Amino acid sequence: MLGLIADITGILSFIMSIAIFFVSHSLLRDMAKRQQDYNSKRIDIQSDLIALRDNIWKDHLDNLEIRSRLRQALYSYRNQYWLIAFPFRLYHIQCSLHYIKGPIKPKNKERLCNHIDYLIGNMDKEEIIKNG
């Protein structure tokens, strides 16, 4: 009886191993595609963030349109590249989103710019594509 249970467990484990192999392989392919996409678009994303940061910091523009465009850029970046983003990038995106929920308080303006500066500086580095 125990031998039969062991045989069934072994067969199920083998089937699960094969399924996990195929799922992980498809995840690796998806990551490689996202890394290629990120590498081709990172300069455009970086330019958008620089322009929006300068609108807030240099031009002192704090209106709904600027905050909405910045939120859209951050949400888009987070949703498209969350799979390949380092946790620190996701942290800085989340902090930036927190500061632009409403009108930006003067004391939070520098903190917001620090978080955006981190993201801008981090985009100077290309993603290394492995298994792609």
C-alpha cells in the first residue's frame, strides 16, 4: 500500500516538475522581451520624467495636469516593467505617487524630486538581457 502511494507521489512530482519547467521558461522569455522593450524606451521615459520634474521644481508648476501626467508616467512604468524592476525602483515610484496624490506641499517638493531623481539616474543603466 505504501509502495503504491510512493509511486503515485513520484509520478505527480515528475509531472509538476515538467509543468514548472515550462512555466519558468515562459517567464524567462517574457522577462527578456520586457528588458529589450525597456532598453529601447528608457531614454524616452527618462526624458519625460526629467521634463515633468523640471515643471514641478524649476517652473513651480503644481497643477492637476502636471500631477496627472507624472502619475500616468509612473503608473505606466510600474505596470510595464514591474517584473524586471528592482525593489528600490518600485519603492521610489510608490513614494513619488504618494507625494502627488494632491497639491504638492512645499516641504514635500524636494522629497518628491529626490525620488524622481533616483528613477532618472537609475535609467542611465541598460538592463542586461540573459537567456534572451
